[in-house]
Amino acid sequence: MTLELEPLLDRAQSRQVDQTLAARGVHTALLMENAGRGAAEHVACIARERGARSIDVLCGPGNNGGDGLVVARHLLTHGFVARALSLEDPTRWRGDAAIMRDALIAIAPTALVAFSEDATLDGELVVDALFGTGLSRPLDGRAAAAVAAMHGRAVVALDCPSGLDIDTGSTLGPAPHALATITFATSKPGLHTGEGLALAGDVFVAHLGAVAPIESPRSWLVRRCSIEPRSRFAHKGTAGRVLVVGGSEGTIGAGWLACLGAHRAGAGLVTLATRAPVGTPPLIETMTLRLSNDERDAATAVSDAVARVDCVVLGPGLGRDRWARVLVDALVSSGRPLVIDADGLALFAERGGSAGAPTVVTPHPLEAARMLGHTSAREINADRVGAAREIARRFDAVAVLKGAGTVIAHPDGRAWVLSFAEPALAVAGSGDVLAGVIAARLAERASGGDWHEAAIEGAYAHGAAGRALRDERRTARGALAHEIADAIRFDERW
């Protein structure tokens, strides 16, 4: 597998980059100048695309406001009608921001004005330079009024939309919806998942003119994922064998969808083990194993079947009764790689501990909340990266936290974010397909050394399928889960 990755630095790591560069002799005013100049170039491009000539730059009291002063100065040199609106008395600026204030006044004495709570923004484009990555509390007073003044305007944010927690992707209060966010040095986790994914718009990185000393980032943005082409000498045995255990009376479709996902992701042989009447199989390529309603007989049959496969999908449509619990106990103890979804998640979490074999869990936010003992999906979405990490650590499993900005977390604390927000995937059965796709990728490896990569590959292909389906249909509405499976493609690196 080849991943095109971009490091995501949280608030503390971003601050450490600045401190390390300063300790190496790079003047902080130079970093501010380079960041602001780079941001101004992006803002100028956006303004030209929109036909905007007048730009208001809202500047807060700290370094983000100083960056905004640099942006305003460079926009003036680009020929735009630009002004900087200061949230506080400009004479109170200190340090690098004061240097940038003086530089702006030197070339355009009237370009710096005070922002009052009853002020209106006249610019065709607004730059949000109020607060950057350091914000950790809700805005009030003039700051809240400034955010309110941006409502309904075309906004470009510097570093992050003001009011957004850059670490978690949740809001601390009202925050502007930006067309684009220009962040500095590296991107940040909160721009690519949760509410941040909706608020940030298109994300660009303005570099500091110095190599950022990034030491062991814990989070990464997956820009692209490609896999090795299959050998010409592959056969169904080497392509991976997947067993799907699930489907009860009325929910057998969930099991079939997981099987279809596994087929479309390249599994060589797929078997559905279910207690529901099979009837006429919708997938004639799938083998079936009808399980007894007696839990002991069913567990014995499943244990025999597990010995002949490379990976097991556990949970789609399984149910949560005693019969299902017995099967979960048998499969978790089997030593085979597992992908656990749906009903299987609740029963797996109920058992506690780990499976002792490569395991991938694929909860949506409400399922994640139940696994961690929280009360609502809102608590999970308030810190999606943190929640995925906690699930991975607690259950010794790779966690795939589904939703806009899917997060994949490893038990060792590493995390990967896929900034897909695909409403075409918002349909029952979509998660069952994903479980089958990940299982196929895990089965083809036939080893657990790189099991997190199977989760990344599967989640990336699933998100890309949603995007392709939306583009093909020209609408996000009305997509069906089996169509998502049929749209699964892998970028093969030849």
C-alpha cells in the first residue's frame, strides 16, 4: 500500500514548532511575515475567482491578528481595496503584531480601523483573523459580535475559523462557515473531521519559509491511498477467504451486503453463516452456511468454518440475544482476524478486553458512545479523534469511527483522518458494505502485521465510492447500499 499523507498537528504541537524554529534562530516576525504573505496569495486567488475587489480583514488581539495585518498589507500591494479591522485598540498590540501594525500604517495610514460591535462589513470578501489555534473558550463581547457580522458573508479563515477547537473539530460557540481556511505550517485535525469539516471549507497550507521540525506526528490526513496490483498468478485461495456471520430473521440483508462488499473488494471466496432462512440467494457467488437455532450447535459449526477462512465479519444483522452472545464468544476466541460491526460491537464491548487477534471495529458515533459508556453521539463527535483513540486503546483494536471525516485509530495512539463527507453514504446498509470491504483487504494479507492498513484502504475506497456514486447520479439522495458496493474501486499502483 502507498499512502499520500499530510501531518496533522494539534494545538500543543503547533506551538512547539514555532518555539523550536525560534530557538534555532528564526525570528518570529519573519515567520509571521511569511505566513501572512502566503495566506494573502491564497486569498488573492480566491478573491479573483469570485470577482471580489474589496476585502475586510478582521484582526484579533493576538498573533492571528498579526497574521491578518500582514495579509491586509499584501492584499493592498496586489491591488485590492483592503482594510484591517482591529478588535481592540491598535496601540495595545505588542511584539510581532505591533511590528506588522506599523508596517501596514506606513504604507496605508487609513487601512487600519477599529471594529465596534455595531460595525458592518463592507468587503466583498472577509478574512477571519480573529483567533487561531490557541482558542480554548467560547467567544464573547466584540469577538462574538465580529463572528456574528461574518454570518452570510464570503469568509476565508486564517489557521482556523474562529470559534472552532482545532484539536477536536468541535465548536466552542458560534463560528463562521468559511469558503476556505488557510492554515500555517501544517494542517490540523479539527479542520478535517466533525463540525470543522463543514466549517473550514477548502483547506490550504501556507508554509512558514522554514522547514517545520515535526517530530513523530500522531495524526495524519490521508490524501490518497493506492494498493499493489494483484499478481497475475493469483487464485481464489490467495485472494482471501471471508466468512460473514450475521443476518437474523428480518435482517439477513445486512449479512448479504457485507458479503457483497467483500466480493467487490476482491475476496476470492465469501461465505455467509446465518440462522435466517436463506431462500433464493441474491448473490449466487456467495456460499452459505445455515446455522442451527441451538447456540451450541451453531457455535460448533461456526468454529469449524472459521478454520477455513482468513477473516471473519461479525455482527451485521446478528441480533443481541443469548444465541448471538455464544457465537461472539466463540469467534472472539478463535484467533482469526475479525471485523466487528453493528450488533457485534455491543456484544464485543460487553465482554470487555481484546480478542487476542487482529481486530477492526467499525462503529458509527452512537455505537461508539455505547462502547465507551457515553450517553450520546454528540459526546463522540465533540472529539472524534480522541474517541477513536480511546476505543482502539481500550479494546486493543483498530477503530474506524464512521461519519464525516472518518477517523482510523491504532491501539498505539496513531490516527489517520479521511476528509470524506459523502452524504450518498447516508443510507442503511452502507456500514455493512464497509465491514465487508475491510475484511476482504484484511483477508488478502493473511497476516496481522499491517491490519490498520486494511482499515485505511477499505475506508478510503468506501468514501471514494460514495463520491463516485454522487457524481454519477448528480445527487446524494436515493443511493442504495448495494450500489455503493458496486462502486468500490481501488487505485492500483502499477
